[in-house]
Amino acid sequence: MKTQLTEDALELERVMDTALRRLGGVDLARAAEAGAGVADVTAVLGQLDVWDLRPRTSPGDGEMAAAVCRAAGRVALPYPVAERLAADPDEGFDAIAVATGPARVNLVGVVPDLRWAVSDGVGSRAPVVSVGPALGTKLGALVSEVELGESEPDGSARLALLLPCWTLLGMLETALAVTRRHMLDRRQFDQPIASFQALQFRLADTTTSFQAFEELTKYTLWSVLSQQPGAAVDVLACRVAALEVAETVFRTSHQMHGAVGFCDEVDLSWLSRYSQPIRRLPWGLSQTRSRLLQTMTDVPFTGLHGDGLVGSANQSLTR
Amino acid sequence: MHVGVDDGGVRVEFSDSERSAALREELRALVREHVPPTFLGAFTKNPQDLELAQSFCRTLAEKGQLTPAWPAEFGGYDATPWEQTVVREEMWAHFEPRGAQYMGVNWVGPALMRFGTEQQKAEHLGRIAAGTVIWCQGFSEPEAGSDLASLRTAAVPDGDGWRIDGQKVWTSYATMADWCFLLTRTNRDAAKHKGITIFLVPMDRPGIKVVPIDAMVGPHHLNEVFFEGVPVTQADVLGEVDAGWSIVREALAFERVGIARYARCDRLLNAAPAALGDRWATLPDELKQRWVTALIRVREARLLAYRVIDLVETGTVDPADTAAYRIAATQTDQEVAEVLMDMVEERAVGASDPADLFARAVDDHWRYAQAATVASGSIEVQRLLLSRSLLKTK
């Protein structure tokens, strides 16, 4: 049993944190929405050899890929890091996202000339043949509608679902960090708001939910990289947890910040808005949970007891 | 539990090691052989349940599995934290067939090893390791719950020793205990954490009276214990006089993770589809969604426990880490209890068929889960611990 990522992965994450901070951190999102390109980001990630990682074939690379996604999330990086790392260029695609129904893909138009594919999440993928303009909305600024080509078998859905959870993990980590700082700095009734027990307890509960999700992302990474029998269920369970904890963390962060938290002058607003495409695409909470239950009819939710198959669990109390 | 190694170094790994897996299987085999499926804990109205637990403890002791964490010289085998985790999980999942023994095994024994005299070690450790003695914990008082250091039960000097007067409350297993690990105030002039002394007191000593408290959690869990002029001597003192508080803090830290509540939740949730049979198909979709959410919560609670254990192994654990685990684990226990009660529908208020094991187990779990956020440090205390750690200025 080991619950921490490799030192290699953590070191790459630290280097990437530093590099992205030097480029401007969350200001990169502000710049991207103002129309600036992401050439600097492309250059830095290339210098760090991020695109040489092959998480689908190397578990060690998989841990580094997850750590890189978390670092990207910490600054709400307007760049398809998770999507690129989930794809294998040797299979003809540079980036892959999961989408169903009318295919809307986050960050698909940010980097020119990438070969994109869309996975349906259950074993098929199709190439993106054309990309529409970015929606430019508050919650989907860099989301575009895409047209798809012919479908073919696909084995990348698990990473394509899991790595965005790691990006979201990074976003939540920053949201909690800025919330803690705000609680210590903001004074009301002649004292820091951190001195109010109701707010302390809310921070404790929210942090507990965050830590639980953080551990689950590592468990799911292990499950996917080592191809555990329940991996297909595990990624959906991880996404369910991600969507729930994102609601919890951002609700707490906004409440603690008060009105200033909605203003684009503070990073929280950007983190909150840029988390939305990850949380709504390809499926929201109820849809994801429904798919999880459906998948559990033939893939186990493994635990300490039983096979976790809906309707056919072989474990009963009679042993 | 084993460690994965490949080109990138030591990777995350969440499966049992070969040793842990073998231990888990050995424990399950022992439970299958010695504990009937109808067993729902030692503390029932049926005295045979307690007898069964006592017998099972002796079996575990013979197999070397009652005190696995103890050093070999005291009857253990220095089990790793991960092996201890397997024991905690398997015992709790199967309704704690060690009965009241886990208290003696998990922290009374280790406290005796650390602070006891040679005479105390010789008198007690062998019997705890053999599973033949029950201890109770004389901690809480009517005016000292979460604020334990406010305890008032007094040991007043009398001749060569002391006489103890006062009252303890919520004392589990006091009716059946042979010994009490008793906290008393020996110095009223000192700061409240500094005048506390621990006495190891046999429960048959004159002046001790136990009054059971009827409660929803069931018999034997809650008692009052009255002390009236109970004589004790220097030989009964654990550690130094007036230095009991630090022993208590250290003793309870032996058990950072505590009860593996998630393990029973895991077992009951997984049993639900088969146990409900045809009824499963008729459950509302919303309830099935709560069920799968509960499975996720249980997995998260287990992973938070593993996080603490990993931090213990590397010597970097902080009380705030334990607090986060306890907040998650106790709330999950109650959330699971609610889901399971909904699943058994009308049988939630009582199974008319004694053979309806699942409904009985769900009933037992729900009643016990009510205390999850109160016992062993209330959830509010855990929140205080965690938030103060988070908000301290660096």
C-alpha cells in the first residue's frame, strides 16, 4: 500500500507549478479570454517534455500525467492538457475528450492544428472534422461545438474521463487555498472571519470532502493504470465524487468570499467559471451516477466485500 | 500491503500485499468456523453472544491473532500498521467478535507496556494477550465529556494510599469488566491537565457500584459507575502521580484510526442486492443512486484511513489528518445507516422473522451508528482540531 505519487511525478508537478506561475498563473485564463494565444504555454509544456509522456502504456508516465493535470488545474490553465495526455499520437490523435449527444468540447479550438477525437465513453471514438467558434459564454468561454467523422473502436475513455478529474482537483485545491487566505485577511465585526466557529466548521467539512476526493483520484489512477477489473466503474465513481466535491468546495469558497468572489478581479471567479465545462461536459452529476449504476451491471464496484454487481452480488450475510 | 515498482519509482498501490491478503483470508476463515452468521455483536440480551466472543478471543489468542501489534515478548508478532488495519477491518465487518477485548488489546495493553511497572506488566499483559480479561475505560463523567480534563472524580490521600470518590458515566462494558483504567483528580490546585492520575482498579474492589443505562444502542454499552471510598495504593498507579493526562493522550494515539466503521458499511452495502432479492428491482431509482453514492463515500473513508496509516508509517502524521478521517468515517457511517434503513422498508422498525438477518443487521448498524459522531471524540472536536490546523498562520 502506498498512497503518494512517485517523487518523479511530484517533482515534475513542482517544476510545472513554478513555470505556470512565472507565465502569469490564473492571468493566463484572463489573457486567453481576451483573445491572446497560448503559444507561451505550448512552449513551456514542450520544454518540460510533457508530450513525451505515454500514460496509456507506462504507469510511471501515468502518475506524471496526473500530476501535470493537477498543476494545470491549479491555475485554471486555458489549455487542453488532460485531453492531450489522454490521447496517444501514435494512434493518430493528439487530444481526446469524451462527449455524447451534440458534441461540445472544451478547449478544442485553443491550440491550432491538433488532431482531436471524441470518445463516447463506452468504446468508440470519432475524429473531429471541424470545430465551430468558441461559445464565448461566461461558463463556456472556450467550449466549441464540433463535427465528427466515422466512429472506430477506442480504448482511451478511462483516461479521458479520469485526467480531467485531476485538473478539477487542482482547481479545488487553489479555491480552498484562496478561501483560507481570505478568511484570515477579511475582517468583519472587528475580527478576521476565520475566528467565527460556523465558518471554521464549514472549512473543516469542506476540506474533509476535498481530501477524500484527493485520495479517490489516486485510487482511481492506480485502478486505471494497473487495469483493475473494476476500472471502468472506478472512473465513473471518481467523476461522481468530483462533481459532488466541486459543488461543495466552490459553494463554500463563494460563500466565504461574499460578493467579491463573483468578481473577475479575484482568481476564485475564474477557477469557478473554468471548472464548469469539466463539470457539465460530457455529463452532469445525475447522468454520471446513472451511467455508473448501469455499468455496475457487469463491472464490479470492488471493495472489501462482494463483487458489487448490481442485482447479482454474490455476497450475503450468510457467508 | 505491497509496493509497486517500475520505471518511474515507487508508485501508488492500493491492493493488499500477499501477507495482508493471507491474513485477511485467515481471519475470514476463523470467523466462518467459529462465529455463526447470526452473530450481531457480543452485547445483546443473549448472554451466549458474550460467551461466544470470549471464546473467539481465546481462539484468536491461540492463533496469535488477538494481539498482532504487540511485540513478541508480550504475545504478539509486531504486525505492521497495514496488517493491524486488516484485523480492524475484518473484525468490525463481522460485528466485532472480539467483544470488549479490543480496548485491552488496542490501547490498555500498549499503555501498560509503555508506562507500567514490571509487576503491572506481569499481572496484566499475559491475560490481555490470552483474551481472558475485560477492561473498561473510566473516563467520561457527568460534567466531563468532550472536555475530559475537567473530570472531578477525586482520589484523596488516605494513609499510604488514596480513597476514590466520584462518578463515571457512559462506561461501556462496566457490568462485565474485570478491571477499570480509571482517571482521577489527585491535585485540585494544579492546572486541570496537570492534577490527573491513572489507577488500575479491579472492578470487584469494595465501594464500586455499576448501574446499567437502558439505551437505544443496546445493553452493556452505557453504564454509570459510582466510586465511594474505594481504596487504592501506589501499586495501582499507572505512571506518575499527577501525570496521567499525558499517558491518556499518548495511549489514545496508539489507536489513531480507531474503529474501521467503513468495513461494516462496505459489507452491508455489498450484501444489499442479494439480501433484498426480488425487492431490489422494485427499489426507487433515487434509492439506488443513494446506495451507489454511499459505496463511493465508504471507499473514500477507507482511503482516508489508509492515508493516515501511510503518514503514520512515514512519521509525518498530524492530528488534523486523523480528524479529517474521523469526520468522514463517522458521517459516512450514519449516511450508510440511513440508506440501508430505507432499503429494508417496513422491516426497519423491526424484523418479524428472526431469520431476516439483513434487516436485523441493518437495525443494529443504524442504532450503533447514531453514536458515531459522539463517541471517541465528538465530530465537533474533530472539526475544531482540523480547522485550527488549517487556519493557523504559517
